Amino acid sequence: MTQGEHYRQGEIECIDALRSALGPDGFASFCQGNIIKYSWRYKHKGGKADLIKAQQYMTWLQEVQDVAA
């Protein structure tokens, strides 16, 4: 996922650093928490943008599960 430059340090995206630092189980839990957060608040804060973010975290969670299978 390519974000704004504030999500990068050199060639490394923050999400990739998190994935590496947390390992598969920790990253899956991180994604699950963000799915809940963005789904919870979308009506009151971010609207459709929050649903899109929740969807992205769901995709990453699915990728973690695919690798573990």
C-alpha cells in the first residue's frame, strides 16, 4: 500500500516495519484491532474513508492467514 511520504522512512513503509517487528501473530492482532476501530467509528468520524481503511486491514489480515495456512 503506498501512502503519503509521512508513512515512509527512506524505502521502508511503516506497515512493512510493523509487519516485521510484530511477526505474523502480532501483525494479525494489530490488523484485527484496526478493523474494529475503523468499523466502530466510521459513522461518527471518517465515513467511507474509515470503511476503506478497515477493508485494507482486512486484506492484510487475510494475507497473514494465507501465509499461515
